[in-house]
Amino acid sequence: MALVIVAGLVTVPQLCAQTHEAGPYNLTAYIGGGLSKYVTSPGGPPAGVPVDHTTTGLAATARVMWCPDHLLRLGLESGWTNFYSYTFGSQNEGKESVSAVPLIAVWSMNLLHVDWFAGAGYYHLNSTLDYMGTVSTNTWSLGWLAAASYTHKLSDNWGVAGEVKWMNAVESQDAAITFQVQMVWKFLEW
């Protein structure tokens, strides 16, 4: 055991002393949209009131990633996603919709030609009730996301990506899976 520790102490400084020429760094933007499917139980009016839920909608993403010369990347993601909506009542019809704007710190890594994303942050939840007047409320919820994206390169700076993403606003217990097409643009390199 002592021999292994001594060997480690001798070789680690030599490995760290190797010169590493920094490769190019870049900032890459992912901008796109697609469909969203709400996967938890949507809220609704009291029991006995007829309800027509819609748990599919649209989603959009805007993400900027700092890509250094190694595997781990860091970025910031925002966008918009429709969680769910429903109409209720038969005489005086009302409608409620719930959507979210994520503000997420994102890490990614490319493994097996797929970009894997994970992040944590906040979701700004917006709820609008339209029934004999309109009431809008909003709140913040802690949350996270996980995504997998495959990019087809069009040139050195441009690509088209298909992405599957799980979005989870933990505090409010709202979650959705999205399927998106995104333009990928390497807009700054140094």
C-alpha cells in the first residue's frame, strides 16, 4: 500500500507538469423550438366542473454554451414552454393556462457524438385564468433539466440539432418533455 502511495506522489507532479497547448475556445448558441408534452397531473377547477385539458403545446429554447478545449462545457439556458391549459364550465366557459420561462445554468459533454446537457436553476411560472375577467399570477420555482442533442454539421460554424429534453420545476411539481429542432451557431472563437 505504501508503495502505491509513493508511486502516486512521484507520478502526479510529472503528469501535471506536462505542457498543454490550449486549443480554441468558442461560444455556441442553440436557438430553436418544437413540441412540449406535460407529464405530471395538471391542476384544475373543483370536482364536478367539466374540464377539457390540453397537455401538449409549444416550447422554445435559447442557450449559449462556453466550449473550452476539453469535454466539459458551461452555459446558460432560457426560453419558454407551455406546460398545460384547460377550459372549464358549460354555460360561462373559462380558460386557464400555465407556462414557464427557465433560467438554468447548464453543463454539457459530448459522448458518442451526442451532446448531453444537465442543469439547475429556476423556472418563472406564469398562470393566467380567464373567467369573467382575467387574472394573471407568476412565481419562481427551483428546478432542473436534462437533455440529449444530436447535431448535424452544415459548416464549421453552423449546424442543425434534434433535441429531447426533460424539464422539471420541482417546487411546483410541474414537468414536461420537449422535442425540438435547433439551429446551432458557433458565433465567437478565440
